[in-house]
Amino acid sequence: MPVQSVEYSPRGSTLAVFDGDAVRLWDTAEHKLTYRLVGNHWNVRTLAFSPDGTQVATTSSDGVVYLWKTPAS
């Protein structure tokens, strides 16, 4: 599935990618998947990290906003 949304964490150490299946968090230094956010949230349009990198907010085409807890970036 093609990538639909991408966002860097505030420090640039993590890249969040939504590909239609899940939001995947990638370690930018190690170039590997570190975390996968899975839930009942489809058609993600945008995503953004909180200023401290411990949460990701996602919005969907149905107008729902989800807040996801993440490992600190």
C-alpha cells in the first residue's frame, strides 16, 4: 500500500509513516522499524507529533482525531 502521510518527530530521531494499514515509527539513525500504532482508525489524512515526541495525533477523512502514546523520541 502506498504511503499516505509522513512526519518527523521534533528531534528528528523518529519518522512516523502511515501506509493505510498502521502508523509505523522508524528510527532515523538505525533505519529500522521501532514501533507500530494499530487501531480502529482508517483513512488517516494527516499526522503530527506532540512537541515532546511522546504522542502522535492523527486525523481521518471522517473527522475523527486520535491521540496515540509513543515511546519518547
